[in-house]
Amino acid sequence: TTTTTAATTTSTTAQPTTTKLTAKPTTVIPKCPRGSNIRLNEDGYPILGLANIVECFTEEESSGMELDMMVTASTEWDSLDALAIKEGFQLITTTLPPTTEPPTTTEPVSRSFHMTPQSKFDKAGNERFVAAHVNYISKDPAAPCSLTEALEHFQVDSLVDIIPKELQDKAQPPERAPHQITIVAVEGCHSFIILDWAKPLKDEFVTGYLVYSASYDDILNNQWSAKPTAARTHLPIENLKPNTRYYFKIQARNPYGYGPISEALTFVTESDDPQIIVRPPGGEPIWIPYTFKFEPSSSECSGKQYVKRTWYRKFVGVVLCNSLRYKIFLAEGLRDTFYSIGDAWGKGEDHCQFVDSFMEGRTGTHTYPESLHIIPGYYRSYRQEPVTFGLIGGFGRFGGTSNYYVGWYECGVPIPGKW
């Protein structure tokens, strides 16, 4: 006899249970006597002893190794976010995880040079010089020419750092002429160019260079000007005339002699801007080399000094940072002390008038007015206003004035301005 028993299938559907955390949980928070601490395991949960009673210990019983796993017992319900309760609660940490800043990477210097100028013609309508060995840097037409800013496009590398030690014992002059020579000009700036050339090859021992330059008239008389440069592969040539053809060549040197001279490269400067320079009767403003006395703390320049007479019977003196950046001073006479000029309404932009410039120039370095020392000097408020002698600097300080002075000017006018 065969007995068949039908299988019964029982389907059980588990009802989801939702545990809702409230400010006062139903789970009893384990507590320790006052002055003792709850002992936690390495996962952050309380360690339960016999009869599921939480283990406690006093600071005297602690060896000091479990400080990171120790929670101080507190009163009633104020430690819910500080304890890890085994019945389903997780340790709540109010401290945000440490954030790791991404490593900062230094972008390579982008040399914004152009094989051709952005504008084919200069201010006078003449075509700018273009050649395979010429690059241009563009600038804001309203900004004054700045040799300092142009030089920021070039990396300053020391030749001493790249000379292998074994080559320094090579007792012979350089064997090759400098190569990959480029003439870099700034659009709208006729008074300077920057010569740039490649570093010496790895097997060459070069510690410096001689840079030769000459105008077309000088070439006819075979007269070259030589300017040495050490430990770098670029050099500015300043105080060039407008609409003038120049020639340049370079020669490497080391302690044992001079190498061959490179092929001469040519360049024609562009026209100057008639809206920048005030031409006195007779042509160019005449700057005379002259060492004068001045208050040095107000100047950021310490180069050559030049003077000239102004139209309102005072002498203007300049101390050069370079031919396009300088500190301007005024004096009653050549043998008198030359003083800085304060501006009661601005940062000295209109003081470019004293070097025969129509421009509202660029000035610097700008500091807080109250940080300027109180010094004697000339001051005025606007262009064409006669200057007054008194105190300048120290705004907001006892005995200070509202006459602001600066450490340098860029007025678009090269000084001495002829070569």
C-alpha cells in the first residue's frame, strides 16, 4: 500500500521592523560609578563581564595604553553620541574626517611670445619689423612700457649650476658660438629689446658672454658696443632710438678665453608714441649724468642718477632701477638735497609729467599710507599744479599727512633715452 502525503508549504513573510532613534532610547545605557570609566574593546564597544554587566575601571587601574579606547562616564542621557552601545547603536563621532588637500603643482611658465606682432603697424602707421629670429610680446596699449614686466617672461638660470664638475677642469676656451638667438620686442615699446639664446651644450664650459650691439651708422664705422653678462642667457638692450636699425651678436667666454662670435642679427625699432613724450624745443629731453644727494629710504631704485631742468625752475633728478623704471625727485638747485614728491590725491601717477610724459604712469610699491615714514618733500594734488614743500607720508599717524609717496615710477619714457 502506498501512502502519499501532500507536502505543505508554509510561507513566512518577515515584517520589516523599523527602529526609530529618539532622544531617550529604550536601551539602558551602561554606566559606571562616578570617577571610573567604561572599558571598550578595539571596535569601540563596551566590554561586558559576568551577567552582562559592563566592565569599569579607575584611572589608577589604567596602564595608559587604552586612552584611545576610554570614555569617561557621564550623567543620564548626555553621552548617547559618545558611547558605542552594543544593542545596534554605532559610535557617533562629531569630528569631521581629516581632509587631504590635493598636492599643488607648479604650472610651467608660459612664454607669451608671438612670431608676428598682433598689430602689423605701430602708432605712427609704420610696419613693424618681422623676421624668423624675432618674437613679440603684446601689452595693453594704455599701459606704460615696462622692462621689469618683460623680463618676467624669462627664466633666470645660473650657468654655474649647469656646468658639470668634470668640465670645469677643461682648460680651454668655448669652442662653439652661441646658438638659437632670438630678439624679443614688446609691441609699442621702441626703447629696448631683450636678447635671448640657448644654454650651452652639455660638453661646453661657459661661464659668461659678451653681447655686442651697434646701430647702422656704427656698423659703417665698425664700432661695436660690448656688454658683459654672467650666469644667464638673456640680456636687455636699453635706450634704443625709434625707427633705427640695430645689429647684435654674442660671444661665449670662460676663464680660459673667448669662443667664436655668433652671426650678427638685425632688428628695426618701431616709432615712438607722440602722445607719450613731450618734445621740448630742439628735440630730445637732455638728461645729464649727475650724482646728487637724496633721501634714500623713499627709493626702491639704486642705479645711475640723472638730472635735468624743468619748465618751472626746479631740477628733476631720477635714480634708475632700469631705463623705464626710476624714482623721481625734485630740488631747487643741483647742490641741494633732492626730495620725494607726495600726492595728496592719488598714488603719484601724474608725477610722470616731471619726466616729460603725458601718461598717467604706473607706480609702486604701494603700502598702507600709515606705514610710510614722515619725511620732508614736495607735494601736490593734480597735474600742472605747482608743488609745495612740506611734510609727506605718515597718514593717520601723529604729525602725519595725506601726501602719499612711492618708491618707483614707470612713465613710458626711457631715461636717458638716447644711445
